[in-house]
Amino acid sequence: MNISEQNNDHANSDLSKAPAFVRFLVRFIQRSYLIILLLAFALAYVGFDRAKNMRLDTDITSLMPDGVASVENLEKVVEKTGGYSSIMVVANSPDPDGNIRLLEDLREAILEWDWVSSAEYAEDIEIFQEHQLLYVDVEDLREVRVRFGDRIEYEKENLDFKINDTDVQIRIRGAGRDAPPSIDFSDIQEKYGADESESDDSDSARKLFTDESGELAILNILPSGSTTGMGQSRRLLDEVEARVASFDLSEYHPGMTVKIGGRVRNRVEEFDAVITDLKNSAFWSIGAIFMAMLLFYRRVLALVYIGVPLIVAFLWTFGIVQVVLGSLNLITIFLVIILFGLGIDFGIHNLSRYEETRRNGDSQQQALLMVCDKTGRASVMAAITTVIAFYALMVSDFKAFFEFGFIAGTGVLLSLISMYLVFPSLMLLAEKIKLYKPKKNKGGQSKELATGLVANREINKPMAKPALWVIGTLVVCLVASSGISKVRFEDDFSKLRAEIPQLQPVKDDINKVFPLRTDRAVVFIESLEDVAAVVEAVESIRQQSVDVSSIEAVKSIYDLVPDKAEQEARLAEITLIEKQIEEAVRLLEDFNEEDQQQIESLQEFLAYTGIGELTPEELPEALKLVYTGVSDSGGYLVYIYNTKSVAKLADAQEFVDDIREIKANGKTFYPATEAMIFVDMLNLMKSEAATSIGAVLVSLFIMLLLVYRRPSKAALALSPIIVGMIVMFGLMGFWEIKLNIFNMVVLPTVLGIGIDNAIHIYHRYDEEGRNGILKAIRTTGMAAVLSTMTTMFGFAGMLSAGNNGLVSLGLVACIGLLCCLVASLTFFPAVIQLMDNRKSAA
């Protein structure tokens, strides 16, 4: 009997033992393959129709669980303020007047749009000028009153006037004042930053939005209502850009340039950056996956046989995701690529086994039985363990884990179904229409035998020096363990943000005009009475700090509108001053008409005294928005400014600890800030990552125990991923790759994906029998290499992302998968060979 007959007899004897369900499945596919394909394509179309309505949420808060106080507080503030959304038109030229003329014309044109709430290139400060005495402390007002009083008494004691052109001087004996008391208030004006030089400026009632030189000027456009929708944001931005383009800038100055920035543009650019990253990643990842398959199978149609079932499963998956979740976040959006690498594994193993069986001369039915039975068992086992690993992430409250686990687990499950329904149906159709023609090997031998890669005598040749492989692996693990202690968490949040170079120039220009920090905390307060109490409580926290306080300042509506009690006290003093000035003016008019300049000066001062109480409703709209939010929304906003930048975790943690809860008036108030969300997110990640990894390991072990029914076999199957994870963490420590809120998501994922190779290799080893591990590595192991490489290519696409956090996610995933693969091809078979050697010796 020749080798081919031996192989065929062996295959037929195995196939006769195929489970009844497998035989039923194969017969069903053979009878109904066209119906299966039509139904699969119809469901894929439904999935596509649903998936095209998928939203993308690039906000980092979308990764946090529902109900987290820091997120809910920030959402309230965003709703209250309209998200501080604005579009800023930045005019730049050496001519300050030209800049303002352009912005004036642009403002007039833009105000015609119904979506514009306001468009301003200057701040109306007339109300503050009129009420400037309300911002002077009571003590200083009393000092003003004392100086006026002293001067009035002096003038009464030293009267100068004329009667019939005769100078008359009256001096009160014993007055004791030789020189008139000064009524110069420059020292008080200097204390409050008053600049007398501005009083003659025609624009003194406006504060232009310009830099110090005037060469930069900004038109700040505030949309009405919320602009959080990406479609709406893009439409508004396009309209502004089109209107700016309609102006001939050279009419205002030959060298004038205009940039557009603001939060609306930032949001659109960040979204576009994610989409660009996705497109670039997809191009490189999917291109690399297809190229690897072409090199492996040496035929273009292999892409069709594997790609069509994969795309079908892909559309099924994201149709379900749209129904269940409704959106993708900053991390799960890249599952669009990763699932190609994950789902293609089943297709690679199936096509490899199908072609191997058909080349051996077996029938179409036998090839399908071999795929569904032999490969199918390993694939189902690998899929179940992977799905369990992903679904185990759903026990986490952290949305990045939960949604990643749900989408990836569902995608793998549907890929398995598609690869065992759509793939065999497609192969039957391909053979039916002569698209696929099986090539038999010479003499009916397998490809490996025909090409001489594996001689008959080598089929069950034991692996050489397995002990050396095991010892070498243990040494590597020992060395890697020293690197694990060097692994650190990334404590600089700025390194996790997307880098968008085209935004930086306009951001720099805006910062020159509005040099405000954006990492402040905001407190939403419903009643005005509580505002003062919260400000006082925050000031108390700031003053209690032993060293440098994390709180620099607190700002509220009372910085613009003094509270009622303060206004009443100041108005009382202002009223007395008003009476003094009126008396002084009368004295001058009656006794010293020639001192007209002094009379006019007093009358000018008098104009500032005839004021009443200032209310928030009287503030300019732009300022009212800052401290009271969008119109008719109710409540007030208090801002807490931090001393240090909160990009560093330690500084952010200190600031957050100081302001997390503010107790005032018997109530508790919760400030909102992105810094608090980052701190909460990282703390949650640290606890959830360990829990998720533990849940995945326990779930995998239980699953393997149910299948293999022996703890030793279950532990053996787990060993490659444990070795791989140890080496991965060691390399991260040596290469200074830090853990962060992005790459920690992938740690449990590496476990679920990494174990697939061990399961496929172990099943092939069981199929070959004792000392068959070497053949299992040279056959199934090579398919495992390709499947792991395609999965790695899926993650490797993230290496081109502009977001450093996503880059680290892709890098850690590639390192982990490669380490698990190497362990599956070296340590794992070496341990199995040692066990076989011991059995042979016994």
C-alpha cells in the first residue's frame, strides 16, 4: 500500500466517526448552499442599512460608565453652557484698523443667519464703566468721601468771590489749613487698574478682541442651541468658511490672512483625524492581511473565498451593534479593522484544510466533513474561548472594556457562523461554476509529501531537544520578570491626546488674544444665594492648604455683579459722595465761577454716582453666557482655577481631591472638569484591568476544563498565553512602554486571541497521535502563524494613528500576540513532546 492509500484510509476511518450533527450540517449545506448565500447576503444588506446610521463619539467621556458623578456633572455643565461652542474668525494683518473693518463687515453678514446667537469682535464694557464705583471697596469709598469732605470744609473756610468786580476773600479764623486738601484719587484708581488715558478714547466702552499689537483680531461667533452633532458642526463651519471666502481680503490689507478656529472647528478636526486614522489604518492593515494571504495561498481567489464570508459577518456584527449600542467610541471604532484580523483566522484554517483534503483526492463532501469536523472542532473551541474572553470584559463598568468586549465577542461569534455556513456554501458554488478547481498532488500525496518538505519517516518524528526549549523559555520568563517591575502607568494625560498639527497655528493665535486655561473646574449652582457660599467654601479650602494650594482662584457672577449686601453698603457710600459733590459744585458755582475746569471735573465724577443696584440681567450677553449659561436655562456657573497644569496625574489628583465635593449652605456641590474624569478613568482602569484579566483567565480555564476534562490539559493549553503575557510585560518594562487608558483595554484581549493558536495546535496533535506535535506545528502551526499575523496586522494599523494612546494600544497588542505565538510554537510543543517522551519511556 502506497502513502496515498494509507492517508486516504486513515482519513476515511476518521470521517466515519464524524458526529451526526456535522454530517447533518454538511448535507444541509450541500442541498441548500444557494439559499444560505442569498439569506446571508440579505441579512448583510440589512446589517449595512443599520450600520450606516452608526454614530461616532470621539469624546473621552464616552469611555466612562453611566452614572459616574464626574461625567454627569460635566454633561450638566455642557448642557448649561451649550458646550462653550464657538467659531472664531482670526484676522491677521499689520493694519489693526483693517482687521476691525473686515470683522465688522463679516459680523454684519453673519448676523443674517438664524443659527447665530451672537457675533462679536469686542466686549461691551459700558455697563461696567457706568457702575465702576460699585467695584470699589467700602473702605476706599469712605476715603473718597473723607477727601471730598475735607476739601469742601476747606472751601467753606476760604471763600473767594467777586462783588461788583471787587475780589472778596472770607477766611474763618482758627480753620488751621493753609493749603487746600488734595482731591487726587490716582492712588485709588491705580489700585483698581483704572487708566485715565482711556477716558478720551471713543472706543473706551468696548474692549476689542485683539492682541497687544492689534495685528490679531478675533470675531467670536456663538451658535444658538447645542452644536454637539457632528453634521451640524460641519455645516456651520462650512457656512462660515464660505462667507469668509466671499470677501476680497486685499481690500482690507494686501497681506491680510484669515484663520478659523474655536471649539466647533476643534471638534470637527478631531473627528476627521479619527476618520483619517481609521482610513489609513484600514489601508495598511487590510492591505497587509490580503498580501499575506496572497503570499501564503498564491492565488487571488483565496481572498474571495475568505473575504466574502468575513465581510458578511462584519456587516451582521455592526448592524447588531448599531441596534444595541447605537455608537462607536474612540477605541471601538478601530474594531472595524481589528475584526478583519480576528475573523479571518477561521477562514485561513478552513481554506487550508479544505485545499489539503481536496488535493489528496478526497471528495467535496469529505473535504467539507474534514473542515466542519476536524478543523471545526478546533475553531469552535477557539471561538468559544475567544468569545468568552471578550464577553468577560462585559462584567466591567468601564465602557471601553464593556463595549470592546461586546463588539469583538459578537464579531468573532458571527465570523465563526459565517465561516461554517457561508464559506462552505461559497466553495460549493465556486466548484459548481468551475471557479475553484482542486489540484491533486502527484501520486495522491499531500503537498508536504510531494514537495519533499516532510518525508514519510518524518511524519511522526519527535521534536528535538524539547527540554532545552522549555529551559530556555523559563530563563526568558525569569529575565522578563525583572522588567515587569519597571512597567509604569502613563501619568501625563497630554501624551494621550490626538496630535492635529493643522490646528496648532490658529490655537496659538487665539491664545494670544484669550490666554485662558481650559482645564478649570466648573460648578453648576441653581440659586444665586448658594453662589456666594460656594465661593467662600472654595476660598476656605484654598487658604487651608499647608503648602502651595492646588486652587489658584475662584470666579463667579459676583466678580461682575457684587452681591446684594455689598452693593447696598457701597451704594450708601456713593449716595453720600454724590451729595458731597453736588454741594461742592454749588459752592464753586456760587463763589468761584472762574474755576470752570474743576466744576466740569466734579460734574464728570458726579455722573458715576447716580447709579442703582446692578443685576446679572443687565450684563452683556457674552459675559452673561459665561456665568449664567445659555438663555432661560436657569442657574449659575462658578469657575475654579487650578494652580498647576492638570496634565500630570499627581497634580490632577491633588486638584481633584481638593474640589471633588464642596459643602456649602448645608448642600453638597460637585465641580465638573475633564481632569476629574481622567483621574476617575485611570483609577477605574487600574482596578478593572486586573479584574477583567482575572475574569478572562478563570473563564478560559473553566471552558478548557469542560472540554478536556482534566485540569492538567486545561493548564497546558493556558500555558502559552501565560508565558506570552509574562514576556510581553517584561518587554514593556525594558522598552519603557507605559500602561494607559487605551492599551489596558487590549490586555484581556491578548489572552482571548492568543489562546486560539494553542487550541488549534493541540487539536491537530490529538488528531495525529503521539509524537505528532512536530507535524502539527508544520501544518496547523503554519496556519496559526498566518492567522496571528493577520490579527497583528489588524492592530498594527493603529500604529499610524495620530492619537498616541491608540498607537500604544496597537503596539501592546502586537507585542502580546507575537509573544503568545512564539510561546505556542516553541514552549507549548516542547512541553507536549516531553510528556510524550515520558509516556514512551513508561
